[in-house]
Amino acid sequence: MSAIDHSVDASGISRHVPPWKQTALRAKEALSNSIPAKWKLPTTFETPDADFQRAALDCGILTSRQVALTQLTASELLSMLHIGALSAAELTEAFCARAAIAQQLVNCLTDFFPDEAIESAKALDAEHSETQKLRGPLHGLPVAVKDTYAVKGKRTTNGCAAWYDSEPAEEDAALVQVIKDAGAIIFARTTMPQTGMALETVSPLWGRTLNPYNSKFGSGGSSGGDGALVAMHGAPCAPVASDIGGSIRAPAAFNGLYGMRPTSYRVPRTGLVSQRLGQISINASCGPICHSLSDLKLLVKLIVTHPTLPYEPTCIAGFWKETSPKTKLTVGILATDGIVEPHPPVTRALRDVAASLQAAGHQIIEFKAPIDLWKAALTTWTLYFQNGANETKAALAASGEPLIAQFRHYLDVFNVREHTVSEISECHRQQAAYKKAFVDAWNATAKGTETGLPMDCIITPSAPLAGSPHDFPLWWGYTTIWNLIDYPSIIMPLKSFRLDPIKDAKDTGYHPRDNPFDKPNWEIYDPELWKTQPMTFQIVGRNGRDEELINSAEVIDNVVNTGHSSCDHTL
């Protein structure tokens, strides 16, 4: 009789492994087992270091029709679904297959339930066949949902091992209910960083989500699983990513996609799972990551006008003010925030956008931030963690898992600690002053415009770099300022832009500013390392005027991206 190995539990995991690692091993094994054998990558398949999108097409798993379908935008697919040219079941299976491939290549999922989703799609097809009515504007569209929203019957981990064995949600988050009511079919949950406070998606529980363009880079965060999955065409869109400091915009930017952070009070947030729900000084916002501006407009309009919103405590009653885009825009260019200088290709891209708009007859003006953006960052991080991040630290201590490097760096740099009521009151006074300063500066642009009206929008970098190497503590300032003052903002790809090692050579004569972020940002730049990255830029609008911002973005998109499609498809 062989001796029983008491160092191994029933799952085969050594008891000498720390509890959080045991949890992570169980989580990853369960996720791997959820992928059907027919969608597993061949054992002989060689994973590349870059261009994971091409690898997904070359692996031999997808049919030619599945490839063509999954290359289409959400708007294009919905047009086919609504006229009966495509069934929800066929489309759901196609995206489940491609999402399975994406997971094996870039690690972007936390939960995968294709059989359940395909059955739901079949039921939706039967309902449509019987009634000849659509469930809603997203009828039959397969989507994944970030692992920060409550989804009925599913666990939500927030990237923390301590929460993996939590009870499944008893009801859907408000926005999950919105997209379900609209007819969307949820087939997976997507990765996010531990606690959600990092612009790279990595956690001890789920591991690291890779950038589809370069394995040495992250996919952004905190909605990095959404960004990577959509870039890999494993979902047509991410309808409800979330953003409290750049978490929609960084993944959209680093994956070459469209994304929008709406004004926070216009979207429902009930059912968001976080260690910081008591923090209401800077509210999270929720919005889409997608392949086209038409998709973005469809999804934003849906989530801010749902009929139940008048009864939702976290936002104002839903409304949408439809207006026609202007024929001539006045655009303010905020080329640098004066804290961290953008890399050469980011600066060149902004110049190209400004030149194209000017050539098309739009007015370009220079806009400078009316406040000290370093002081604004200190205010922002104080308001994020008013009690010194005690809830976050407690959640991690429960499992013994370590803090991820990027988050630990921010806690140190911004001296995150417990604050007194008086200190927080002063931060709120500063926040109000920053809002007033931006209102005044925006209004003052009317003195220099050809129309005599204030500028329509601001164009500024998405980030100081076009992608982020793993664990690099990048500067959030180009996105967080708009969270602090609650201005809506859109990330837009510049589809024709290609990084050029000669045009975008490193400026060896640059002298970094005296702060913790500028020197590391400049030192890390190597055009060869970034050469495969897509380029994007950010468009910012005024508080509450999300419709006007989308209209301005439509005009800009038509100028800078006309004739350049991110989707090559043939059915």
C-alpha cells in the first residue's frame, strides 16, 4: 500500500503553497477547464511576441465566416441581427470561439461560460422567430463584462484572491441589467488589476493581461481585459467598462480603440464592486470600449437613457439632447501638462491631428491648464484614499497576497495615509477651485475664437506614452484631471499613424522636470520598443455636455480617419 501524501490537498495543490497562491491556481485551472477542447490552441502552436491578432487568425480554429463576422463592428452586426441576416446563436458561438483564443494568447478573462451564453442566444432567436420583435437595441449581441460589476449568479473578484470564494451575486448591477434588457448576451467576465487602481491589468489572482500588439507591454487598466478582448476581436465591444482615473481611456488608448468616460452623474453605478464604495469625492464613470464612433454613440446613449434611470440613486434621470454636429469646430490643443513630457510620437500625432483639422477649415487654438496639475494630482490621490487605503489593505491581508508593484509605487509617491476631516475638507475646497478655474479658462477662450464662442473641445494626449511596459509606474495625469473635475472624454485612434524611428527619435538633449514621473518616462523611451503600438489621442468636453462632445468627435473622426478602417472583413 502506497503512503498517502498529506502535503497535498484534494485538488492536488501542495499545502505548503500560500493560501492566495492556492486560490490563484484553482481559479486559473477552473478558467482553463471552461474552454472547450475544440477551441484549445494546438500544442504545436508557437505563441508570438507581438501581433496576437494575426496569431488568432492563423491558429486554424476559426472558420472563414467566423473570422469575417468577428471583424465587424457592433453596429454592423446589429444591423444584420435586426433584419434576420444573422442568428444570435451563430454570432455568440463565433465570438466565444475567438474569445477562447484571446484568453489563451493574452489572458483577458476571469470567467467564461459559452454553453450558457449559446443557450441564451438560441432562446433569444426562438423568441424573435415567434414574436418578430427585438428584445432591444443590442438584440443578440454577445458581450463580456468587467470583473467589477455584479452579475447575477456569478462571483466578482475585483482582481483579489480574497474575493474569489465570495458568494455569487443575487442580482445584476444596474448597468448589467441595462445591457441585458437591451438584448445583449453575456458570455464572459474580463480581467482587471488587483483593486482596480492601476493602469496595467495584473493581479496575483489572475496574472498579467498582455497587450495584443506587444507581449512586453500591458493592455492598460483597470479595464485592461475589456481593451485586450475587444482588440483581439473576442467581443464586438465592451459596453460598460469603468473609469475612476483613466480605466476606460488607458485600455482604449493602448489597444488602439475608441473609448469614452461619460460625465459620472449621467451613468448608473449601483452594483459596482469595490473596496472604495464609500469614497464619493471622485465618482467612477462607466462607458464603452469599441471599434467605431458609431458603436460608442449607440452604447453611451443606451446607458444614459435607460427607462429605469429615474429610479437609480447614483445618477440623474436619463435624457439625451440630440443636436447636429457643427460644420466648423474650435479646438483647443493641450499638448503637454507641464508635468510629464509626452514621448516624441505622441507629440507628433497631436501635431498631425491639429494640422489635419486646420486644413479642413477648423480653428486650432492653444490651451494651457489654468491650474498646477501636480498639486491637482496630490489632491486627487488624497481624495481616492482618504483613510489611507485601509479597506484595500485589509482585503489583501485577508488572503496574504502582495500588493502589485504599480499600486505600491503610487501609494508611496503620493504619500497615501489617513487624513483628518479638516484635511479632506481642504481637498474638497481645492477640487471646487479647480472646477471653477477650468470653467473660467474655457469661457475665456471666446476672446480668441473666430466665432466669438468658447472652444468646442480640447485635444490632448491619451497618456504621455503610446503603451506601457510591464510594471512601469506611468503618469496618470493626462486622464485623472478629467475625473477630478468630471469632464467627459473620448479616446480616438489615429488609424493612419505609424511610429517612425527617425521622425520619432529620442531627444537626447531633453532635461526632465523635477518630479517622480518625468525622468523615468523619458528614460524608458525607445522607438524600437514602441514601433508596433497604435496611436490615439484624447478629446475632452465640458461637464454634462456628453452629446456635444460626441458630435465634436464625429467631426474630428471624419477628418483624421476618413478612408482608414480598423476592420477588414468579407462575408
